[in-house]
Amino acid sequence: MTTAKGSGVHPQAIVDPSARLADSVIVGPWSYIGPGVEIGEGTEVMSHVVIKGPTVIGSGNRIFQFASIGEECQDKKYNGEPTTLVIGNNNVIRENCTIHRGTVQDRGETRIGDHNLLMAYVHVAHDCVLGDHTILANCATLAGHVTVGDYAILGGGTMVHQFCHIGAHSMSAGGSIVLKDIPAYVMASGQSARPHGMNVEGLKRRGFSKDSLLTLRRAYKVIYRQGLTREQALEELQTAYGDVPEVQPLIESLKIAERGIVR
């Protein structure tokens, strides 16, 4: 790491002397890198980007113009505490994305994993947690305290209520309003969102076998085709599929669904 402007920093960029940038970081003109920011090897910050700290950004990321990264949150309870934003490796953050730091009322940290694609105008609010390999299409909006599991896809204009969990490998259609949790593997759409089967095509692309897909379809029917409550469905899934690895994310989705699941 270096604290000085390296050869990849445009002379019209503003980099605070306390910021720590790896030598291979590229910063475009008219971008601002504030105090308390750390950026890893090979990350490219294009023009007109604002990054404030405390924020840690890993390696190999691409951050496009007019993104606002690490700004203080919009929660009225926020009172200037030094909360953080942590972004992993190899993410693409497109134009006009806004990603806010956490709050002390939660974990004090907003976190984004690796290999995620945040398309234009995506908003990630305070204390959100994104896993790896997620896609948030244009104008997807996450309220505070939202968790998004690995490989989840949120269609354009999806709006997610605070404290919701979006399960791994799940998918929302464009324009959905998500007021409750979307369990792992489930497709949802509507205002408010309702389930519409399993994300079968996505699972096929990720190498799930025919036997695994059949098992997951049967597990889906336990939740959505037998008229069971969430608690009843959870008990039946644990009894029938408690030792099946592929079903564990679905079981975990039901366990943590404090807001309930889409129905």
C-alpha cells in the first residue's frame, strides 16, 4: 500500500493523504478518495466517483462514474459514528450506484462480497450484507439491514423492505416489491412479491444435477403446495431432508425468516 498518489491516479483526482491505495490502483479525473479509505490491487475507480471512509475495498474491482461509495447512511438515528463499509474483490459497480456505511444499531458495517455485479442506480443501504456472485439489476433498491445470499439475482427496479433475507440462488422479477423473505432457490415477482416456482434454469447453469433439482422441487412443494405453516413446513423438511446438503439453504431460509416468507 501507498499513501501517496501513484502513477495510476489522475492529476485531477483528489486523494486524501491518509487514504491507502495499492500501487496498481487507477483513479480517474475528478474523483474524490477521502480519509479512512483503503483500496486494493488492480481496482479501477473511474471519473467523478466519491469514496468516503471508513471504507475498505479489495482487489480487482471496477467502480464506474458518479458512484457514491461509503457515504454516511440515511437512517435518522445515525449520529456520525465511525461505521464502516467493506467491499470484497472483483466486483463491478456501475454508474450512479450508492452504497452506504452501517449503523451502530446493527453490526456497524455494510458488507459486499466478491464477484458481484451492481448495475446502474442500484442502492445498497446501511448494514446490508451481500454474498458472492450476486446480480442487482438497474435501479434495484435495498433498504437497511437486508441480506442477499450467494448467486441471488434481483431484477431491475426490485425494492426490498428492511430486514428481509434474499436466499441463495433465488431470483426476483423486475419491478418486484419484496416485503418478506425470499427463500433460497425460489423465484418471486409482483407487488408485493409472491413465489413462482424454483429458479431451475439458474440452478442448471450452476451445475445442479437432475437428482438435486428433483429433490429441491419436492422440498418446494412441502412449503408451497401442502397448505402448511412455515413452522410445519420447516419441521417436515428437517425430518425428510435434514441430511441432504442441497436442501440446507432452504431449511435455513425458513429458520431465519423473522418477517415471514413470500406466499
